[in-house]
Amino acid sequence: MADVIAVIILVVLIGGAAVYLIRAKRNGVKCVGCPAGGNCSNQRKRKRKKLSGPIIAKKTMVISGMHCGHCVQSVTDSLNQIDGVSAKVDLAKGWAEVSLDRKVEDDVLTAAVEKEGFSVDSVQNQVF
């Protein structure tokens, strides 16, 4: 009797997971189970944004809460939308390296990251 109950529970769990996956794929979710919402962009490398002038400053932003490629892409896109900013985000290290061709305040950079749902632990100016 216990074996029958265990089999029924397994069938229900596997069936539920299959239904979830099918619905997610039909709704266009690219990254099923992604903690950032499931719409990961494709994993191809994107070209780094080119700045219109010479780099006058670099900053390193320590970011927490990123879990996948989608997180990296959303932070990169958000930072790159700021005029004068080119960002490279590293998931493994949990940071973004930001190159600037004009003065951009730390709070503007922080707001762009927090808008995407992540936390900025620190912003450090690099000397070069």
C-alpha cells in the first residue's frame, strides 16, 4: 500500500513539473526556473558598448543578488542605458566594472542597478 501511495505522489509531482515546463515554454520563457523572472536573453556574447569620448574614470560596483545570465544581462543593459557609461558585469565575482567618458554620480549608477532588483554593496573608484 505504501508503494502505491509513493508512486501516486511521484506521478503527481512529475506531472505537475511537466505541466509547468510546458506552460512556461508556451508563454515564451527562455530560462525556466530563473530567479529573475525567466526571460533570459540568449547566452551569446554581446559587444561592449562604445563610449563617444575617452575614458576618464572607472568604477567597480559590488552587486549582490545576481544568480544567472539574465541577471547579468539586465544589470548590463540598465547601466549601459546611462549616457557616458559602458559596463561589464561578472556574475562569478559579483561586480560590474563601469567605464565612464564623463562624470556620472554613484547614486545614478546605484539607482540603475537597484531598478533591476539587485543591491549595490559598494562603489569604488579605480585609479588609472
